[in-house]
Amino acid sequence: MGYGFSRRDVAYLGSAAGRGALAEVDRLALTPQTYVRDLERVRRDHAHPAALVETVQLRRRAVTKLSEARHWLLTDDALQQATPSLVARHRAARLAGRAVHDVTCSVGAELAALAPVCPAVLGSDVDDVRLAMAAHNLAEHANVLPIEADALVPVSAGTVVIADPARRADGRRTRDPAKLRPPLPDLLAAYPGRDLAVKCAPGLDFDRLGWSGEIEVVSLDGVVREACLWTCGLAEHGVTRRATILSSTRRPVTLTDADPQDIPRRAPGAWILDPDGAVVRAGLVRHYAARHGLWQLDPRIAYLTGDELPAGTRGFRIVERFDYREKSVRAELRRRDCGPLEILVRGVDVDPDRLRRSVKPVGSQPFTLVLTRIGSTPTAFLCTAVDSRVL
Ligand SMILES: C[S@@+](CC[C@H](N)C(=O)[O-])C[C@H]1O[C@@H](n2cnc3c(N)ncnc32)[C@H](O)[C@@H]1O
């Protein structure tokens, strides 16, 4: 949950006295070993000690996610909910040159990405503490205006609207669009005919929405982060699904359902590939295969195969293929002196942890075991992993 900041805390932290105090507290280690002593010292020397310590700790945690956060004010929840800077910048780039209203702006992670590329940026939220923090965080951007407003009661006209409804209801993550805050169906109904981009959880049940625009699934460094709904006016012509693969170290890769998807049906090649989660969630596995000269192990399974490993990917060179039985796996692992074992499972009901405990790989050679179904046959591929990503 984290510390509950008040408006008075925010006003103090943003003042000259508060900024000086934050700089002093930032010189403390605040580790489990020093925490009690450090806190005593902050209590003795400063007003708002809990707000100071929490802010310094949040800033330290935020640096990998939010590139500007070194001087930001945040709450624990707001940091968890914030869009990572790389993802926010990707969205902002699609909106460059437009006036944008972020109707659930929180502490301003999206505003910070929009400000450099959009002429006018409005940010609103119902949480007055987060808004005060956003005003502090974006103070240097003259084109950003934070205001308190309910997203369900439009206060702007002519702007693109972006929204990121909170994904927790009653303290639990929800997959039901109607349980988001604000509820997604109400949000969409509030902006008829407006250009709208709505960030959602990638696991959200999109079929319940019947979305007619584009759904973009975005991953960052191999982890699927979000699905963004784009209304038709903001979508590329003919595109209803997009996978965007972002990386901290490599150029972004994008794939859409307008790309070719014709692939051959062939026996497994020399390699197996498990495509990025954004490709799988966006339903673009065949499109990805067509781009890279790959094909599917089975038409209903998202594993791909081919004779070469596409550049910049991690894949698995097939060493042995056999019908899956626990006994056969155990024998094969022993024969090949298998030690560290990565187990990938798709399309068969196998718990990898239980299997690893049962087959006990105690040798020295690392392998990857890919378990899947080809037709109706549970099939095992013993492989060696090769990573051609340049990190
Ligand atoms: C997931 S957070 C947004 C995070 C933000 N996109 C970022 O990257 O920092 C959702 C925000 O919606 C706000 N919110 C919830 N209901 C709202 C409503 N009816 N109107 C405006 N804001 C609302 C919450 O206060 C919260 O700050």
C-alpha cells in the first residue's frame, strides 16, 4: 500500500525546504540494516519524515521504470500503475502533433512522454494528491495543464483522449472491463466520435467489448505490458491487431494483421521459436512466421519452427525429438548428461516444476525441453538454447 500522502505533504515536498530535506534524506542508505537509525535521524531533523523517506525510496525504485523520476513525487500505487517511459513514449509518438487530454493522468507518466511531442497536453484525474504530484512533476513543461476532473464527464473538446483505467477492483486485479476504474464501457460511452486511445491489461476480455478499431499489444524487454485500444481515426488503415515489441537495448519491432500470413505446412525444421508474448496475444503468430520464413509446429499451437534462427531472437536448436512420456524424458536426460533444464510447455497438460522434480536432471549439460502437441500426439523436443539478441 505504501504511505498515504496528503496535499500538505505534497506542498512541503515541492517547497524549497522540502527539496533540501529530500536531498539530505537521499544521502542516507535506508537499508534494512540502517533503516531504524536513519528514520530516527529524519524524524529529529525534519517535518513530514514519513513522506520524505517514502519519496526517496520510491524515487530509487522508480529509476528503471520512469526515466524522469529522479525528482518526481509519487505514491507507491501510482508507481506500480505508471506506464513505463519507453511504452509511454511509443504511444506518444503515435500522437505527435495532436493536442491530447489524458483523462486518468495520475502522477503524469504519460504526460511526460506527450509533452515533448504534442503542442498542448491536458491531464486530469479525480485523485487530488496525485494531481498535485503531476503538477510538480510536469512543472517545467509550459504546454501541460493538470486539472481535477472526472473522466466520465468530458471537460475538453477537439483533443485526442487517452485513458488508463485502474485495473484493480476491491484490491484484486480484474479482467472485466466493467470493473475497471473508471469502468471501460462508461468511459467509451462518454467520448462518442472522439479519437481515443485506452490502455488496458493485456489479459482483458476484449471479446466482451466488440472493439472495431485497433488493438495493439505491447511488450517491453520480453514482458507483455499492455493492450492499447485505438479508435479507427487513430489506427492505421486496414489494421485491427498490432504487436509492438519494445526493448531497452534494441530497436522496436512492429507487426500487424495487414502483414502477409501465408506459411507452409512442413515437418519441424532445425529450430523451435517461442514468439514474443505480444505476438502471441495479438494473434499474429502466422504473420511473424511469414516475416521470418518460419512455420508452425502445429496449426493450433503458437510454437514456430524453421531452418534458421531469425537474427535478434532466442531460439532452440532441436537435438532430439520423441513422443512425450515421463520415462522417455528421464532416459534421454540421463543419456545426455543433462543438468540445468528449462522446460517450455504449450498445448499439453504438464506442470514443468513437478516434471523437473520427477525427472531429476543431475548432470552437467544445460538443455531446454519443449513439450507440445503435434496433431494429437504429445511430443517432446530436447533442445539447446541459443540467444542471438544483442544485449
Ligand atoms: C492506472 S492509473 C493511471 C496511470 C497513468 N496512466 C500513468 O502512467 O501514470 C488510473 C488513474 O485513474 C484515476 N481515476 C479513477 N477513476 C477516475 C475517474 N472517474 N476520473 C478520472 N480519473 C480516475 C485514478 O485516480 C488513477 O490515478
